[in-house]
Amino acid sequence: MADLRINLAGIQSPNPFWLASAPPTNSGYQVQRAFEAGWGGAVWKTLGDPIINVSSRFAGLTFNGQRVAGFNNIELITDRPLEVNLKEILETKKRFPNHTIIASLMVEPKQEKWHEIVKRVEDVGVDGLELNFGCPHGMAERGMGSASGQVPALVEKQTYWAKEAAKTPVIVKLTPNITDITATAYAAVQGGADAISMINTINSLMGVDLDTWNTVPHVAGKGAHGGYCGPAVKPIALNMVAECARHPEINVPISGIGGISNWRDAAEFLLMGATGVQVCTAAMHHGFSIVEDMIDGLNNYLDEKGIASVMELVGKSVSRYSNWGDLDLNYKAVARINRDTCINCNKCHIACEDTSHQCIERHTDEKGAYLKVREEDCVGCNLCSIVCPVDGAIDMVEVYSEQPMTWNERQKAISAVKCDLETV
């Protein structure tokens, strides 16, 4: 079996699977149950001045029969006294000394507030701190959460304040509700962050009940924007992790968060630069035992690849993530339909005919009806293979590749020709 232990900015963990700061990590009872199930670490539900949470507070998105394809919440930070949380953290760490406990923190943007809470949580033996600059609702209206996380100067300043008092590694949790997450990631690094985590939830309104006209969820007939997470946000999160991982001045470890539901998702985040991952929605949907499949799946994958340690996987795909202008314009792939596998549902033909390049033809011979791609007109857009309901019925095949030429190279060549003509 491969070695699943990770080291994230000096924080040791028996495996890369942590529970994110959220309802599943609200109490010592829950975190201890999670550790018993196999989770390597947990980021304790955000500590700060206790608040009063509302009822109701969650909403789920069902898409094509899949429950909880997306998840929305208007819950805030812990509504339990800090002293109670600290007592349970201490008890949990004593019982599970080899598991990772990170304290998520959110306080007003004041130096003395950060110093006070950092010292108090470190006194009970946490392995690290996560500064919550991401929550998009409720706390943001009070100047905390994403209200701070959207302002690079505030991210840098508060990170610096936390680092002044901290003896354990400091992770800065970033909001995705911003144009360029690398700006705030860089600010966190400038403030002394030992690592960054992303993404927190995305601003959202889950829906409107068409019978009552109430928002979903609603509180006594009124609603508010909330935080969106779950499988639907994974591509957004993966992009933001990748952008930070390839940024030359954001050279700190990343804890990946956002729509991670199985070991495959986790492996993708690791390949794109995350050292470990945090999970919330999948655990809320299926319970803590899902980590067993995550551990087994990742172990088997590493064994199949001949990789001894999960740390060897970190960042291996980052160099393959580039800007559009660096892509090879001469590369060509086309779709090919496997007649033996195709069920002639015509979805590919309809999709191509109506919304793409009209290059899938319907034919009939002695064996019956079949579909065929007119390859000279196929642009390799992948649409047919995406809508096809049968695995293996349509392959995207590389058929042609001249000398590589990127858009940037093309523009340089055009500029050179223009210069020559102007000279003449």
C-alpha cells in the first residue's frame, strides 16, 4: 500500500482527507466519530464570537435525479461558546494525538482580537490555524468573512496579525467571490501565510418555490443569499487551485476544497497542486464512512501507477495548465463513432446538426442504420462524445499535427511580416 501521509506546511496528517470547517466539525463528538471512521484531519467549525443561527438554513439542488448535486447554506460560524469548543478540541486531541486538528478562526479585523483568539486556541493543542476570509453571508455583513477576503490589503494585514501571535502554521482560507483569487492568495503570502486553502462557498440563491414564491431556503417567509458548494462547484474550485499553484509568487502549499466527493476528485486536486483536500458536502450527504472508499481508491490508484507516496502526486499536472494563447493551433483531433457500440440514439447527430458543425451523417447499409463523422469537417469540439450516453461509443482521435504553433507565436509572425512590409 502506498504511503498516504502528507506534510502540509509542517502539519503532519495520516492521510490527505480532512473534513472542512462546516456542520460536520461542529463538536468533539462529531470530529471523534470522523477520526474513528478514518479521516486524517478536521478543520473545526469556525470559532469566534458565538452567534445565533437561523432556521431553516440548508437547501439542496437535485439535477437529473442526482440529489445534492449542489448545496446551499445560510448557516454562520459556531453558535456554541468558545470555552466549550476549546474544551472539546483539547479532549479530541488527547484521544487522537496523531490526527490533525485545525482551528478555523474568524474575528473582527482588529490586531488585538486576532492575538487573543490565536493564543487561546493554540493553548489547547491544535496543529494549525485556518483564517476564515471566505464566508459570503451573515458574517460578511459584519465586516468579516468574505468582506475581508475580497480586499487584498485586509487579507495581508490580518494574516500578519495572526502570524505575530501564532506558534503553529497559519492557513488562509480564500473566498471565490472575487475576480482574481491569485490577488488575495498573493496578499496572504505577503502577510506570512504558511499555506492557503480554497475555495470557500460561492454566493448563491438556490431557488424560489413556485407555489409559495418563497426563496429556498426561507426564514419565516424571507430569504438571503448563501454559500454554494457540492459537486457542481468542483470545476470552479479546481481552476482556482490551479491558478494559484502555477503562480510563481504564490509558493506555499494549498489545501484544496470544493465539490470533492470521491478519491478521483481528490487525485485531481492533488495533481493540480493541492497537498491535501477538505470535504464537506459529500460527508453531509453520505456520512463519515465515505472516507473508507476514498482511502482505498487513492491507495489502489497509487499502487497501479507505481507511486510510493501520495506526496509524489502533488502538482504533477500544474505544468500542463497554461494560457489559451500558449495552446497549439495546429493540433487536430476528430470524433470517430464505434458502430459496434453505438445504439443509434442520434443524440450526437442532433447535437452536432443543431449546435455544432453539422459533420455527423446518418447512413444505411445492409446491416442497418449507422452514424458516421465526416472527418474533414470535424473540429474536434468533443460535443458528440459529451452527449453520448454510451461509454466507448465515440472516441476523440488525434489525426493531424503540424509543427506546433500557438496564438502568441502566430501574432509575432504576423507582426514580423507587417514590419517587413512597412520597411519595404
